[in-house]
Amino acid sequence: MGTPRKTTTSRRAPSTKSKLVAATVDPKMQQRYDALLAEIHTADRDEMRGFDRKYEAAGEIIDAKLFLLSLWGTVETWAPEVLKVNARTAQRYVRVARHCSPDDEQRYGTAKLDALLQYLDATTHGTKRSVKVALDKLRIPVTRGGKELRVSLDDVTVKELIAASKSETSGSKSSRRTPVEATYADALRGDKELASVTVRVTDGKASFGGVPLTAMDRFVKAVRAVDWRKAAGRKAAEDGKEPHK
């Protein structure tokens, strides 16, 4: 009986796979990723504009999903390795870098600016806007000693900004919600676990925050039961416009 031939398939597979992956990578995308990665590394040595440079570059990588070209392949694993922060923190920092100037970041700090952006999102229902203009003219509603006050960004604390954001999105501010947001919120309010889920509708897209995994099935059922077109039609009628089909 002859000696069985040894298969070499397992040895060749990694090499073949590597060549296949290399062949499918757009050289321009790889060059752009490498350039942005270099920008991130050099930005750490820039004391004045380093944060801005680093996270604007990181934002482009995340938006274009260029992290797929890295060794890690997902933003959740790429961010801790490259940026030394988790993906959620990285995305918060990206937003601060995009909407605030280096001077703002030096003056107010990233924590306060991040809280400010969340507050502005709450007051505008997520409408895209730049906060690079007139930060010194902003006045934030706060409660101190039982009195309602409006204070400057210099004077407000991060805790007060977070409280102001929650106040804007709470039931007491439901009149500020769009009809579609209010319709979804009403559908979820009857469930104890879903009552605190946040609802945001911007540019024709709905987003929900804080959905408990234990209530996911009920959440999906409640959301599917919502007639958002009817709610959008009410808003369009109030504005004198035709609703979207």
C-alpha cells in the first residue's frame, strides 16, 4: 500500500487569503488611512491643536470605515488600540473636535463641551448645527437654591448641563418633541422598562437610546405598532405642507 500524500491546502490557505485581501484593497483608501493614522500619531505632540487634529482624523477614519483596513477590523477594537479610549468615548471626542475650536477646548475642557453638545441636541431635536459661533453668548437654564437661572458656559457645571439635557427630553418638555417623536414616546411610556427610552427623529431617521435588552421584544412590537406616517401628516398639515409618502 502506498504512502498517503500529504495535503498542503492548510499551509497555502493563509497565503492565498492574504493575497486575496491585498488584491481587494483600494490603494487610495489604504494611502488615506495611513496618512490619517500618521496624523493621529503626530497630533499627540501638538499641545495646542493636538486634540482637534487627532480626533478630526479619527472621525474621518470612523465615518469612512477605514478601520477595516487595520489589523483589528472593528471600531470597538480599533479605538482602544490606536486612540487609547473606547469607541464610545472616541465618537464623543470626534464630535467635540468637529464642532468646537481648539481655543474652546482649552478654555472649557472636553467634558463640558461634550455635555453642551448633548444639551444643544436636546433643545434642537438633533438638528445639525455648529457651536463654533458665540459660545460666550450661550445661556444655560439651571436651578440653584430653588431659583431658575440662566448662566454662561463659563459658570455652568457639567452636572448642570446634563440635568438641563434631561429636563429638555423629559415628559415635562414633551411639548417640544416633534409629533413623530411624541407618538413613539407615548407608545413606549406604558411599559415600565421602556418608559425611559429616548426618541430622536432627524432628517427622516429615527434613533432610540437606552433600550433594555430584557425588553427588546416588547420594544420592537411597540415601535412596529406606531403609525409614524399619520403623525408626520399631522405635522405637515400644521406647517401647510404635503406629508412624505
